Amino acid sequence: MLLALLVVVIGGLGSVKSVVLSALILGFVETFSRVWFPSFSSAVTLGVMLLILVVRPNGLLQARTRFA
């Protein structure tokens, strides 16, 4: 349930493409972190979420707003 919430938060609510992309990214991160860092897999996943939200706060594929 937590991963579904993370996918929607990272992808943004306005775009299905960005939600699918964020699901793929988090799926790969979760799988690889469970293989390489089994005791820190949740921390790695949350760290990736925080990193993406710092870089792209509007979502992965959301257009940036322009100020006129």
C-alpha cells in the first residue's frame, strides 16, 4: 500500500504516463535494493522518492509552469 502511494506521489495525479514511469522506477529500485541492501530497502525507496521530489516537485513528466 505504501508503494502505491509513493508511485502516485512521484508521478503526479495529472498524468497516467508519469505514474507508469514512476511505478517502473520504484519497482526497479525496490527490487535491486532488496537484493543488494536487504535491511535498508525501504530507506532506499524513500530516499529515491525524496530525490525525485526535490528535482521534479510537479511530477516526473509534468510540464513546468511559466511565469509571464
